[in-house]
Amino acid sequence: LQDEETRKDYDYMLDHPEEYYRHYYHYYSRRLAPKVDVTIVILVTVCAISVFQFFSWWSSYNEAINYLASVPKYRIQATEIARQQGLLNKTKEKGKNRRSKEEIREEEEEIIKDIIKNKIDIKGGYQKPKIYDILLFQILLAPFYWCKYIVWYCSWIYCFTIKGQEYGVEQKLYIIRRYMKMSQSQFDSLEDHQKETFLERQLWIRENYEVYKREQEEELKKKMAMDPRWKRYRRWMKNEGPGRLTFIDD
């Protein structure tokens, strides 16, 4: 009887001894209740998820670098830059410092990968991870992001709705991205010439975007109609399809 709640349960038991099932329930619920603070459990869970996120993103980023290092186009460019900077010549040393061909090959590979990391801006799901993108920092910075968004939204309403100012390039691209329902990272991964096409066609205007969207859907349908894989799939759906029972002798 160390706290007020248990004393209340004890007094209630003395007044109502016939409700023994209820007494058993309260007794074991308090006896078996977890002793760990829920706040600590949530904090540890968030930290564990954040660590997993960070190392998972690093793994994806390294996979992207390894892939680009195997593509002849990027590998030749990186090798040429390394030669111009004299980095590859340093790997071929003579005398006592002479190393095996395997060691030289590994060092040259690392040099090429480092040049690719510095010269190529990888965007999208394989971009270089940033510590501010993990869950823990996103939760801590959430109030700042909300305040920043409110200030930006009020500024947008004042400038373009109330004062009727014309959209700049950044605002036009933002409206186009919202129409396309793409995240910022997805939109950033698009080529520059694609964005220029969006601006030339004035896709920030809703009517123009609807026309562009229908054109893209028609083009996709034509590609799917000409794709032999889709032809086989449609033939299979027509002749057999899921759920149809067939008895074919092998």
C-alpha cells in the first residue's frame, strides 16, 4: 500500500469482498505492469529507426557510386580527370614502396569513386544521406519546419493572391511539381531539359497541364501496346489469366 491508487483498491476490496474477479484483475494488472517509462521506450525506438535509416541510405548511396563507376561513360570521364590531376601517377611507385598490382588496382578504383562522388550530383532515392533527413532530426525540427511553412504560405497568399504578382521560375516549377504529385527529391532528379520543356509549355497553367497529362497517357499506352512483354501479358490474361483452372499435360 505504497501509493494512493493501491490504497483505494484495498479499501474497495474490504467494502466489496464479493467482487473477487475484479480484485484479481487489479492486483495482476499492477503486478505485471511494465516498469519502464513509455517516453524512454519511444525515444529508444526513434533512435533505432534513425540509425537504421542512416546506414540504409549510406548503403544505397554506395551502391549507386559502385554502379556509376562501372558505367563506361562516367568511368572514362573520372579516369581522365584523375590523370589530369596526377592522382593515378601516384599509385605507381617504384623501389621499396612498390606495391602489388592488386593494391594499385584497388587504390585506383577508390580514386575513381571519389571523383564520381565529387563530380556527380546523385539525386532521388540514392542521393548522399544527410543527418537532418533521419526521423529523429525530423521530429526535433518539426516545429521549425511548420513555422517556416506558415511564413512561406502567408507570403505566397500575400504576393500572388492579394497583390497579383506574376510567378517567377521557382514558383512556376513549384506549381508544376504539385500538379505532377511529385516530391521535391523526385522533381530534382529530373533532367534540366525536362524542366525547360515544362516551362516552355506553361504547365503551371492548369489547362495546359491537363493537355500535357493526356498526351503523356496516350504516349504511354502506345508504348505499352508495342512492348512485346505487355503483348505477352495481355495474351496470357485473355487466354488463361488468374483464377482460371487448366489441365495441360506436360
